[in-house]
Amino acid sequence: MAAIELRGLTKVYPGGVKALDALDLVIPDGEFFALLGPSGCGKTTLLRTIAGLETATGGAVVIGGRDVTGVQPGGRDVAMVFQDYALFPHMDVTDNIAYPLRIKKVPKGTRREKAAEVGARLGLEHLMDRRPGQLSGGQQQRVALARVMATQAQAYLFDEPLSNLDARLRLEARTFLKKLQRELGVTTVFVTHDQAEALAMADRMAVMEAGHIRQIGTPSEVFQRPANTFVAAFIGSTPMNLLDGIVRGDTLEVAGCKVAVPDSAAGLLSDGEQIVYGVRPEYLAYSAEPADGAFGGKVAIVENLGAAHLVTLDVGGVSVQAVVPEGSEPAVGDDGFALPRRDRALIYRNGELV
Ligand code: ADP
Ligand code: MG
């Protein structure tokens, strides 16, 4: 088990795509670290460069205090799980799990013992003689995890390991994997493009955009205080309202409404300056009655979220979304008012959090 440290890590592919641009990152020993970002932002490249499957163009990878930048994958002592589990179809579960040990020339008896032990830990004991074709997607995914865990590694690298599972299995696997990581205490880097997965599983997380890390923090830090408008728009099951506004004395004019300065920006704004006002739909109190400091408009869309509704208000041509508890949702065309929480709203200046 070991900390992972990246120092100015850069990867430029032949052809000139800069997939990683001077990344600095420290993942402490034993942490469950999630790497989140849109497709093509460099997540897989980052994992592969940590694993040594890609050569860094610049900077260093340090694992457990050892600079492994020039070290071959086999000498790095990390294990990687890929998106497609890449199980061997002609081998049974035992042999699939034991495969990395065979490569390491571990004797057969020891291999089988280890495979049985790890298989049991992952609830596969009754399936050890089956081949991958005789397993469900979720079971195959567990075999792939077991194969990685049979190799004692200093760190686990997961590249979207749950993305091939259906929604329910995904939730199960998420809880399960998190629990397992806790028990084993192995430093884990978990790549996903699914923000709910990152928020639910990570001790800390990074949000990437085009080869850069845009924010590092705990899930609640990243959710409550997105450092910039990119992260703000990316994180959250319903996207944050990001509205152009202007500072008018000690209040704000946003979407033509007079709105209070959020607590977090009190005393930090100057009269007349252009800002972006950010507030999550969950942090707007919806009402049919006007209120001071509320956004007022016509209800344009009402979407059912299950236990709540997402109401889109047309506020002088600007959309403002609010989550409204089930049972009190308005109808399209109604007048509606949405009062933001001052302790939750945020101000962005030039795209960065004030
Ligand atoms: P992600 O995993 O976040 O979707 P990737 O790390 O796969 O992103 O890709 C990052 C960028 O690098 C993308 O622009 C992608 O097209 C490019 N890229 C990935 N692999 C290669 C490669 N082998 N050769 C050239 N460009 C690549
Ligand atoms: Mg990828």
C-alpha cells in the first residue's frame, strides 16, 4: 500500500494531442480517490500513465515514495481493472482469478487457494468452476475485481469498472466495491464519467477538463463549493443554475430580479461588476406567492424526478430551475417564485468562485 504522487505529469500523444497538461496530484496511502470528467478529458491516459502502460512526456510518477517514471508496468506494483473485464472465455473462474499469479509463477496449489479466498470474499464461491459465458454481467465484473485483488498490489487503478452494468447492479457494485476497498485499505484511483458514482464512493475526488484538473476536494466540497463554472455545471444530478448578473450596491440584479448577495460573497463584490450567480435547483424555495429576493416568472416546464419535481421558470427569457417537493408542484403557465438560499448560493467572477 502506498501513496501516489504526480509531479507536473504531462502526456502528449504522437500527433500532438496533449492529454495531460502538467498535472500535480497527491493521493495519500489508503485513499479512495475518484477521477471524474467528460469523455476525452484524459482520465484513461492518466491511469495508464500511472500504471506505466503509457510513457510520460514530462514530469514524474511517484508510488510509495519511489520514482517509477522510467519503470516498466511490471515493476510498479499496481493493478489495473479495465472497462471491459477482459476475462479469458476458455478458463473457469478459478483460473481467471489466478491468472496473474500464474504469470508470476506462483505454484498451482497456492494459486488455487488464493483464488478461492478472494473468490469467497467477492461472493463467488459457488461459481468457481464456471466459465465467463455462464455468468451474468455483474458476476463477470466481480471476477475481474477478484483477479485484480488476487494480486497483492500497492495500488488499484479502476477505469470505469461499473460502466457495463445495468443501473441496479451498478448501485450494488458501488456499495460493494467501496466496502471492499475500506476493508483492504489499498490506495485506489477510480475513474468514472458518472458524477453520482464519484460523489457516492470517493474519499476525495478530482474533476478534469481537457488534460487539466479543475478541482480537487472531498465530494461535499466539490458539490457545495464548485471552484469554477465548469465544475459547477458538471456536478449535480440537476445542473446548477448559472445566471449572468450585475452588482447593484449591496444587492444583485440577476435575470432582471433583485437578489441578495450570497453569504459567501458578502463584502467581496464591487458595485457595477459583472458576475455569474450560481445556485443549485435544490436550494431554491418555490412558491406561488411573490417574495423579496425571489426569481419570479412563468412556469415553462415541470419534470417528474420521482420524489420531487424539477420546475423550470421562464424569468424574463432566462431559465431558472427549482426542485419542488412532490405534491406542491405547479402547472405549466402558472406564475411562480423561487427564493434562493443565501447560505448556499455562490458567486463566480471570470469563471472562478469568489
Ligand atoms: P477519457 O478516458 O477521459 O475519455 P482519454 O485519456 O482516453 O480520455 O483521451 C484523452 C485524449 O487523448 C483524447 O483527446 C483522446 O482522443 C486522446 N488519445 C487517447 N489515446 C490516444 C492515442 N493512443 N493516440 C492519440 N491520441 C489519444
Ligand atoms: Mg476513458
